[in-house]
Amino acid sequence: MSRWFVRPSTLRRRGVMGLNRRNAQLIAPLNPRRYYPLVDDKLRTKELALEAGIAVPELYGVIATNHDIRHLPRLLARREDFVIKPAHGSGGNGILVVTGRMQNRFRRGSGRLMDLEALGHHVSNILSGMHSLGGQPDRAMIEYRVRFDPLFDPISYEGVPDIRTLVYKGYPIMAMVRLPTRDSDGKANLHQGAVGTGIDLSSGVTTRGVWHNRIVDQHPDTGHPITGLQIPGWERLLVLAARCFELTGMGYLGVDLVLDRDHGPLMLELNARPGLAVQLANDEGLEHRVRAIDALPPRKVPPETRAQQAMDRFHAAARPPA
């Protein structure tokens, strides 16, 4: 693994976007504030996806008040594994992954055990707004724990890898697979220590990885190579990502999908403010891809066509020279 230093002139030539440009050029003009509740409320997002025929993880229950915490034993009585998350959380904060249980104790993704009282305390923290956007009172969702495709077994630690795709004006323009690690406590979140691995948009093959701002070609826990992996059903995944434009009306969107071994592609959540680490994982800036979409004729095309056009246009080998 290695660190790197890149001159500002090189970043500009490669079309790398910073937060200020992302906010001014993409988020402010393309994501009207009135649409934010469709994305920031994960329960609302799940309802919209189901109405549109997009598969999502099954919802086991919702805890809305501290008084409702007393229902946890009933809700979890027959559940060996599950996920608890805040409905208004961000950045992976507040997500608790339970991978198994020993009688009345629950095993987390890290292997640590916790009892029902500790589980209730975690839910209470969610309700108080500890993990929500703006610290507002929240609800706790209990849902199906994705059993990821065996393809990812050698390159994931405990948790579930997901595929983050950036969608611009309905077109997928860049993607990466986020791989949980021991550092991230089994969560697929780069800020908490997951690995981000770029994906060649034209083929669905992984390219290189970024972990704690270092370039890596192996998973830090398993030692297995993370490059050259073919994501199965890649075109179908891009079509699902493209469909989320119609789902929300937002022009710049992060779509998080997973490959479940039993249920196939599932949409986990949407993000109206997706981060920019995907540029590091793909060794390319967003600016050139945004311009390529802006150059297309302004006409309405179906998601299938938009996904195919993105695959045809954005090949890893076609990026501008450094």
C-alpha cells in the first residue's frame, strides 16, 4: 500500500471535485430541498422503492418511542440476525449489525456479545437523535440482515459489502464497492474504515482500492486481492441505480445497492449528499463525467438506455491522462 501527493494542477486536469464545487455545481441546483425528506427518511425511501417495484431488505419492525422499547423481546424472539438503524442516520452512524445470538445475548459483527438491556440502550440513543441528521428525535428500524453473495466472501470482514453508484441526471457516472473491515466493525462505510474499490463502469470489474487514504490492492484483514473482480449482473445493477432518479427527482444521488445471495439485488438506501471518495477509488475526477452527460441531447430516455449509455461512455481506460 502507498500514500500519494498530487499537485492541485493535476487534480484540476483530472477533473477532481472538492466539496465546495460539488455543493455549488451538483447539490444546490439539482437537489431541491423539498425532495430531501424522500431520501433522508429511510422509512419513506423504503416505501417509495416498494411502490416502484424495487426490492429492499424486509422491515421487521419500527421503534418510535422509548415506551415501545419494551416490545423488543417480542420483535426479536425469532430473529437470529438482524440490523438496527436510525431512520434519519447518516454516514453509517448508529447502525448495529447482529450476526447471531446465544440465548438472550446478541453477537455483533465484531464478534462482541451484548444483552437485551444494551440493545435497548442503543435503540434509546437512536430515538434521542444521537445518530440522526441535525440531532432531531428519530425512529429505530429493525430489518433483514443481508446475506451477501459468496463472491465477496474472501474480501469482506463480517459485514455486508455494498455498491455505491453516483447518478447524475439519471445517468450512472461512477461506482465503487465498499468492503467492510475489522476497523469499520463490519460496516461498509469508508469514514469508519471500510475499503472503497473502484469499478470500471463499462464492465463491472473492480480496479483498485482505497483504505484510510492509502492505495491498496488487497483486503487488509483477509489479504485477498480486491482488483479484477467481476460484479455479477452489472448492467442490471446500473439500471436499478438509474431508476432511482425517477424515484426521487434528484439530479445528483448516491445509490447504495447490495447483492443478496437469496434475494438478488436490493436497494439499501439513497443519499442526497454522496461523498467524493469514489474519485480516489476510481483514480478519476467527476468533472469530466459530468460534462460528458451534459453534452448529451436533452431528451427523456428510459433507465435501461441511460445505464447502457453510461456503460458505453465510461470505460476506465478512457480517462484523461494525468
